[in-house]
Amino acid sequence: MEARVSSLVMPDSVRLIIYGRKDCHLCFDMIAALNELQTRFCFRVELVDVDSNVELLAQFGERVPVLIAGGEEICHFHLDPIALDAYFAKIR
């Protein structure tokens, strides 16, 4: 899985984790949607391939991508901008 998310990592940037897999069109869609939000929010994205770890594969199975921040699931399958906005409002 290749991320094209480019962000300036600032000290107060939020770490978002996408649990996904290679060749996952929904994963690519979520990354693209996050790219569009880079101007609104200060965050960096980490991609984790669930197929690289048996425990992650058992945890997520076919339910990818899953967007996690601060140990909290924000959304899965598609980016939910309202849920992401609510998360950022809660932590600021």
C-alpha cells in the first residue's frame, strides 16, 4: 500500500492510522479524501497493512480501511468527514 498523503509533521499534529491492505480501492479512496483535508487539519497518516500481522488480520479481517486516532475508531470503509471533524473538535 502506497500513501500519497503529504503533510508537514508539526509538533501538535495528530497521528491518524489507516489499517488497510495492498490493492484496496477503498483504502486508496480514504487516502485521497484525507489528502483533500490536509489544509483544514494538522495531521500525519500512518498506513498499516493488516495482512502483515496475524493479530491485525484477525482483528480487522475484511473490514478495511479503518481510520483510528488516539486509539479511537473514527470510521471504516469510507472517510466520514463529520466523524473526523467531531474527533478534531473533541481533542482541540
